[in-house]
Amino acid sequence: MFLFLFNSFASAKSPPLIVCLQDPPVWTNRQPSHSGFTSFAPSAASRRPRVAFYVFRSLIEMATITPIFTGRSDISTLEITAPSLFGTTVERFHIINCYSVWGKSITERTVAPALTLPLSPFPTLLVGDFNIHHWSADPLRKHNSSQLKASFPYFSRAAEHGYTLLNTPGVHTRFPLQGSSRSSVLDLAFASPALVPFFQEWATDLPSTGSDDVPISIRLEHPITSLPPPALNWVRMDWPNLEPQPKETKIPPPLALPTRHAFEEWFDFHLRTLIELLKTHTPSLPTVHQGQTVVVLAVIDPSERVPFILSKGPHLR
């Protein structure tokens, strides 16, 4: 399912900058890798990570990416730092990724509301599989008292700190492939007041991964408003066709007794000539475009399709 998800980006209108996974696959204490993305996941003693971030490498070249771990395996934060984020004076943007399951009782969850919905003066996006049901996200569902008691603390805290639910009400995010459970909304996204002006779209427009939970794309205005020129992919330089050309390039010697300024001009001119020659035989790396999907939220649930990798943890469905 991991490969299905990442391969689906090839046909997407705008590939994501950041992928947030819940219950990511792990094999021999390692997460799978994918070309073009760098992964970050919390490390907790004797516990596999329940959340992970995959960041598009071109974004790493534009901003400082810092994962913030607190010793827990089920919640982590990604901090994006750069001057003038979203074209404003803001320099920090946080994405909180959590995976919360049943706690000690039917109305308790393992990740408390205070951890998931902090009071934040800068743009903050919270995404995760909360395993809770609430009428705000699923207004047509008949909720029992236990479900509302479990979800109330989260939605109450969101309202207290001004967070906005980004989900489209009534659009389900989980479709059980087996059993008699109903489809539901368990995967939620909230935006802090400072992020709401930059929100564009919440959608379930990506192909299915084979998991019960569908991938969700969240489109924001691009956080980096002044994009750098495309970087070159030096690894894919066309060396067979390039190799004979530098040998054929004639570089005249400098003047016998040049001044410092004359020597620097001679050196810079011919260095630029060689660099331009290299560039003409070197493809560019994939670029990040304005309006690109910033975040994709996906619950992989690897044990549903790959039972030899992990045993499935507790879920409320």
C-alpha cells in the first residue's frame, strides 16, 4: 500500500510536498524509502513509530525542515522555517501528525487533546487518525453517547483555541473492506487561526491504496512564495556525450603579466563557459510549483494487506 500511495502521485495534478502517514509500515526497525522524499519518524524505546513524515526533497532545499519528537511514538511535529512564509512576516509553520487509539476506556483515547491542539500564534496544521466520531465531521451519522463523550474534548479544545475543521462534512474517510462496520470519518484535519487564510481545499481525490482509509489531500497556498530556479540533477548528467567536449574546448592562457582584475576576468569567463557546457547536458530536478498540494494524509494500516510485516494495533471503527 505504501508503493500504491506514492506511485499515485505520478498521476496527480500536483504531487504533495509533505506526506503524513499514520500506522506506517516498518520492517527491521526501518521505514520504506521512496525517491524524491526524505522521511522522518519518532523513535521510542521498544515501540515502533505510529506516525511518519515524508518530505519532498525540493522543499528541503528551500526551507529548514526540523522534526520535533517528544519521546512518544504516536505524535510528532514537523517545523518548516523560512523567511516570509505564505508571503507574510511569519517564519514558522507547524504540522502535527497523530495516531490516537482506544485508551483505558471506550471514551478515552491515547493522545490527549492538549497534545494535539496547542495554542499556536503561527500557522499550524493538525492531521491524524483520531478514532473518534463527531457530528461536525459526519452530520448524517447517528452518534451514541459514548462516541460523543470521546470526541467532545477534542472539538471543545479546537473551538477554544480557534481551530477550524478542514474536513468536508459528510465525506467519509474510512470504508471497511471486511465486516459489517459502516463507513465513517475518523481521519481529521484542523487548521489554526493563523493558517486558515492560506487553506484552499480538502479532498479525497487520490486513488485508493487498498487500505480501509482513503488518502486525503490538503491544499494550501505555497508556503515559499519566492521559488528558486530549478536545481540540476548532476547524478543524471549525460556524461557519454559530454566527455569529449571539454577536451575540445580551447582555453587560451592568461596574459603573461596580468593584473589581478584581468586574471579574475579571464578565469571567471572561462569557468562560466565550462559550467554552461555542463548544464546543457544535465537535466533538472523536479520542481515545486505554486498551488501544489502541501500535505497528503494517509493511514496505511499495513497489517490489513501485509500481515507478515506488523500486527494490527487497536482501532475503533
